[in-house]
Amino acid sequence: MRHVTLSDIYQLPFARKYLKRAGLAHAITVARHAYYFAIEYSVNPDLATKAALLHDIGHYTWYRNGKWDYNLYKQNDIHAIKGAERAHKMLIRLGEDPVGAKEIAVAILFHTDSYFLGTVNRNALQEVVAMADEADEEPGGNHHYKVISDQEAASALSDLDQLVEQSMTTQEEWQKSV
């Protein structure tokens, strides 16, 4: 059973603020990729799409002399740490299952290894979110600058919610028959 939908998340002004700051079109595209990867790798699509939608909400813009400085950002980036905390707090307030909220937050934390000195051993959910993010990546961070209207975003998230709901129902029916 789903406690919180992608559309529920998008309705929050707080969520829209950080989704737009990090690139709303990118976040939705990554959530869509995560859905299909989740189905392919037998990962919970509800958790995967939420983590993917929220994966970059910890972004902070790094400027030097009034201009975005991608290299400065890459040197000082901790967006996954900030994003994991923001997402967890938001999901708990919306009524997400605490176990699910934690799994989503940890998937956000490990969606990138940009701030780790070593390697990251990801579980299946974390790997799905990382692959989904990489699938939409563009040189110089340009994937964060794609444009989508609020209406298009709401419609895309509603469509994705329907896909997730259908797949969750199918999974529940399959589990009952085993």
C-alpha cells in the first residue's frame, strides 16, 4: 500500500522549491527511468520513484563572480547528504511509512559517489536510483537546466503515480498467489 504519492510530494511548496532549484524536468525524468529500472530489477517501484524524484533536492548553487561554477560545485558538493535529510523529513510529515522513508533517504544519500573518497556498495534500490540518475546525465550538469511547466510536471507525475499503483497492485496479487 502506498502512503504518499509523487503527486502528494509535488503539492508541497517546500518540495516544489527544491525540485525546481535542482531541475524539475531532470527529477521527473529520473523518476521515470527509476520506475522502469525498478520493474526490470524487481525493486519496489514506489520507493524507487520517490527516491529518484527527490534525489537532487539537496543541491545548492555554487557561484563565483556571479556565474554558476560547475567545478566549484563538484569540489564542494554534499547535495546527497542534505537531500537525504530533507526528503526524510518531508516524507515523514506527509505520512510515509517510517521504514520506507528511511530506505528512500538512504537511496538518495548513495545515488552519487561524488563526495565519497572510496567506493559505495549499494543495495538494489540504491543502484536503481543511481542508474536512473546516470541515464539522464549531461556534460557540465546541463541536465539540471531542462525546462518543464508546472502543469506538464503535475501531469507527468500523475501518470507515473498510475504506473506505480498498477505495478504495486500486480505485485501484491502475485505475492498472494505464491
